[in-house]
Amino acid sequence: VLAAAIGPAGREEALAAAAPDRPSAALEAARGHGSAELLLARALGAEWLDAYLGSWSRVVLEIDGDDLLAAGVTAGPAVGRGLRAALAAKLDGETGGREGELAVALRAAAR
């Protein structure tokens, strides 16, 4: 039953072996893993999960998809691309504040 709760075998080992070099990479590495997998990976030595669980996973943007749509971005994948880029930049300390987030998001959405 526990195996079904944590997903395919080996995922927690792979997560434990990950060595994200910045907060946005940690978010990407942890994405899609359930809490049981995260807990097991931490027990296996993934110390970076302390920062991920303690603060990085709680970072939120000051903007949302409606802001991008209002700025002229067409609904669809570009909105998600822009929001992901803004979150990565915020996590990595490359931007701050609403205007900075929006600028990063608009550049990424335009790609």
C-alpha cells in the first residue's frame, strides 16, 4: 500500500540524488512528487529539501495569468511559460515586485 502512495520505485532515490544549484531548479526537481516521496528523499539525504519545503515552495507571484492577458498575451501556453519564468526569476533573486515579475513574464511569453 505504501508503494502505491509514493509512486514508481526509484523516484525518491532519484530525487535524493538531485543537487539543484538554485531555488528554481529545486522547484523543478520537486514538481510532481508527492509528500511521501519528498519525505523519503529527505530521509535519504536530500538536504536541499529543507529549504524547498521551508520556504521556496511557498513563494508566490504578485502577478497572475489575468495580468498577462491584460497586457496582451494570448491565452494559451504563453501565459504558463511567462508565469513559470517569473516564478523562477523571483526564486533565484533575479527580480522582485510586481513590475519586475510582469516584465520577466512578458519577455518569456513572447518567446
